[in-house]
Amino acid sequence: MDEEYDVIVLGTGLKECIISGLLSVDGLKVLHMDRNDYYGGESTSLNLTKLWKRFKGNESAPEHLGVSKEYNVDMVPKFMMANGALVRVLIHTSVTKYLNFKAVDGSFVYNNGKIHKVPATDVEALKSNLMGLFEKRRARKFFIYVQDYEEDDPKSHEGLDLHKVTTREVISKYGLEDDTVDFIGHALALHRDDNYLDEPAIDTVKRMKLYAESLARFQGGSPYIYPLYGLAELPQAFARLSAVYGGTYMLNKAECKVEFDENGKAYGVTSEGETAKCKKVVCDPSYLPDKVKKVGRVARAICIMKHPIPDTKDSHSVQIILPKKQLKRKSDMYVFCCSYAHNVAPKGKFIAFVSTEAETDKPEIELKPGIDLLGPVEETFFDIYDRYEPANTADEDNCFVTNSYDATTHFETTVKDVLALYSKITGKELDLSVDLNAASAAESEAA
């Protein structure tokens, strides 16, 4: 281990594995270590026995729940936008050859006490029972504007400079009601708060276009895809990629202590009495607790069921977003459901997650609006975890710390963090202009 590396990465969570893979593909010499004897860190995947042990202690799981090894329960479950940045990263790095994807059946939004399919196009807007007749027509006009908008074609702009005009101003031009704005902003554009309304509209329009284009990709009920056997396959796929490009992986490395020189700059990592030297360290917050700040907490419930979520058209995989306004909360709530159809549970079993930014110490009460949508549940596990962000200056100490995972059930925020960190480390933007058809193996799986 007494060698010099360009970068040492600590932790094999999804973010760390993507960074490690990208840097290896760039030709950097990477050493990747983890104190655990398994991949995934906080974003690991557990079988039923491990899930039970983690949340219920030493008692055994009841037999009626099925065979333990047929469960692959992701601790940080997130769907991928079919045309989104993460899929582009997977294609850019050729990681798609290690994975099989399947389309996600449904994308829904909670509105006035009911679950509705998220309408993403002018045609869907007219069919949606989220809106009354006149509102449907207004929404249809807005969707047509978004669909036709091309940044480099001024004719499609209808006199609006979306880099200057706010989202609120664009929406007011179409006279949309508050409930319509709510589902567009939170379930289509996937904003987590309402700040976007007073920001340039270009970001929201791009997000809406990404949703609609991803939806069209597989002709399914949602714009999302998910790997068979869950997300645990992803860190391992990036580990394989890194190894192909000469990266070195070491699991079960005790301690992993970052070493600093007299100027406070990281110069290496010591484990088991040996020090590997490096120019930069990348890690999750748990490896450098003195260089992060707590920014929030995530409350979540993991539920095992034997049926699809009611009112989701028997979807075997589904996301439901409950916008904060609908719940009179400060943050949105998210429901994620997957089943044996994605090989994450035994035949006939469904795994549902309900998550949100915690506003109290009582997840059982706080998560009730999402749990109430699930119908009868066989088993529920509650959990709250702290969320951290880096508090250091990477230029001064050579330490690049990833953010903790948020409550969202999609990857858009996670991959944004990764790409920003990649730019910080390398000083360049990652080119994501790839041929999306290169994920054709995924498409055939998604049929």
C-alpha cells in the first residue's frame, strides 16, 4: 500500500464509487478503500436477515416474509430519470454493460387527498383528473410551449427570455392555478422548495422537458428506470470499471485515518500501520467528521407489503410525491415502491419507502400521510438519520467530502452533487453529450 496515488477515495457509497470510476476513466491513479467489508456504505442494500438485525436487533424475521436472500432492500432507494444525468454518466463510463434496467411503472402526485398520475404532456394534461376543464386547456397550452421550446430557436421562445424571466412570470402568462403550479414544480420539475418560482424559468423548463423526454423513452407509465436487483449493483459496477482502468479497491480496511501535513493539507491515508500517499482525498462525511456540518435529518419508514399501493393502477414500481403545501409541511414527502418484478423481494412481496426531511423526532407520526397511502403493511421499520454537508475549503486541505443522501426518491439531486464534486476535483466539466441509445440493453430489459 506504500505507493503514491492521485486520489484516495474513502467509502464505497454510490457517490464515492461514481467519482472513483470517473477519475479512473480520466487516467488518474485511484486507491479506493472502505472500513466495511461490503460495498455501498450508507447506500448499501440489505437482505431480510440484515435488515431485521439493523432495525429489530437479534430476533429472527418471521417465516411468512419469505427467504432472506431474495430481499435486496436499498437503504437509499432512488429511481433514475431515463434520459437524466446519471444514465448519461453510466453511458459515458460504459457501466451500462454491467447492469440491467427495468422501467418503473408509475409516477404519481398527491393532490387534495388523492393520488393522481403526473401528467407530463399536452395530451396527458387533457386526460388528467387533477384539473377542471378550463384549467386543463390552460395547462395544455403551457405544456405545448415547454415541449416546443428550443434554446437555440428564438421562434419557439414566444418573446420570453427564459434566462431572465422568472418561472412565476411565465406561469402567470398562462394563468395556471396554485394546485397546478404545485404539481408541475414538485412532481414534474422535481423542485424541493418553491424558490424556483422567483428564479430564471430556463431551469424549470429544462427539467420539465427532461421528464417528458424520459417518459417517451420507454413508452411506459413513468420517466424512471431502476436496476434489476436494486442499487447495490451500481457501486459494484463502478468498482469493476475503476479496476479495468487500473484503480485499486480495498474493503475491510480498519480505521482509514486521513493524514495532514503542518499546513493542514491531506497527503495520505493510514490503515493497519501503512500509509498510502496522495494528492487529494475524496470521502463520505463519516471519514472526516470534523470537516462537515449537520444540515438536517431524514425520517424514513421501510415497509414490507404483499400488494401494490392502492390507486396506482397495480404498479409494481412507483414513485409518489406529496408536495409540502398539500401536507402543510416545510418539505415534500416521497413514496418509493418496488417489488419482486425488479428482483428486490420474493414473489408476491413489495417494498415501500416513505421519506421526508425530518421536522420532529417522531417519524411514526410525521410519515403518517405517506404510510396511509400504502394500504395494509406486513412489517414497518422506522429510522431517522443525520444529513451532513462539507464545511471545509477543499483548495486549502485537499479534502473533497460528499453530501449525505437527501430524502428524495430520485437521483437528480445526488448526481448533481457528484458532478459538482468532479468539477471541483478536476477543474473541468464532465462532458455528458452521449448517445442515449448506447443503453439499449437497458431498453430491452425495460420493455
